[in-house]
Amino acid sequence: MTPAPAETDAEIRQRILGAARARFLSTGFSSVTMDDLAHELGMSKKTLYRHFSGKEELLRETSRQNCGECEREMAAITRGPEDFFVRARATFAYVSRLYARLTPAYMTDVRRNAPEVWAEIQEFRRARVSRHMRDLLDQGAAQGFLRDDLDRGTLVRLYLTMTSALLTPEISGWTSGEGIDKVFDAFVRVYFEGLVTDAGRKRMRECSKAGR
């Protein structure tokens, strides 16, 4: 039998990052040790440290992976159908899936114990998420589906502020075992309720009947 080819350094790094990201998201950052990860991956700590200097670097790299995936997904949605409601549904369905992976332990731990990583996440939200949200609102207004008498920059800030509050357990009351994605879905419905025009409501009904 031909032996399986040895993993490349790039493949090993990705396997380590995948395991670390899953552990960080489920239990938080502080409780995970390099010993834990080495045991889970079936490799020596020497091999683990050959690729990453410690769990702080792992947290930073997994966070950047999360942001990169979010950016690519949002860009793909933007390149999709030009219908506002199709794009909006795709956007918020993706964000809901993203939030479903998060836990209070992870969000609280990173904010308190990894301030540099937390700052990068917040900068990504301010720069990239706000840009995608503004573009979406501009599209809805241009197609006549959203009100154009409200300042859309302010609406973007409202969205970022409210979603930040949802992801902060001390503010939202988010507890372990509770899916924050369901709360996010409710917020999105309320958020758009005051923005949709009569033409938008008609289009929403058409989309619902068509199952889109």
C-alpha cells in the first residue's frame, strides 16, 4: 500500500488553525492551552511551536481568518443578483450563521484578555462591515424599497451599535447555550420595519410568495 503523502507546512498550519478556532469559539481563549491543542491534533508541542509562537498568535490568526472569510462572503453577495431583497436576505442569512458560531465566553474573553485582537475586530467592523451595510442601504433606497429621507450614515452607525450591544453579554444578557443568532434575526426585522417603503413591502410579499 502506498503511504499517504506527508502534510506540507501549509496544511499543518491550517489544521492547527482549524482546531484552535473551534476551541476558542466554543470555550473562550483563556481556558485553552497549547498542551490541549497538541493533544487534540496528535502532534508534539515542539511541532505546534514550530508553526506558532503561542496561543496569542493563534488567536490573532484565527480572528483574521474569520474577518477574511466575512469579507469574501460579503463581496460574493455583492456580486450576486441586483435585486435589493435578494441581496439583503443573503447578507443577513450569512450574518445569522456567523453569529450562531459565537459564544459569550469567546466574545467576553477576547474583549477582556486580548485587547489588540479585539481592536482589530472592531476596526474591521467599522471599516468593512459598515461599507457593506452602507452599500446595501444605498441600493435599497435607489431601487425605491427603502426610505430616502433618513441619513444612511446614521443608520449604519445604528446597525453597528445595536449589533455590538447584542454581542456584549453584559449589555444583552446573552448567556451560555443561548443562540444570539435568533436575537439578531429579530433585530433585523425590527430595524428594517421602519425603513421599508410601500413599494418595498409589496416586493417583500412577492419575494415571500416566490419563496426567495
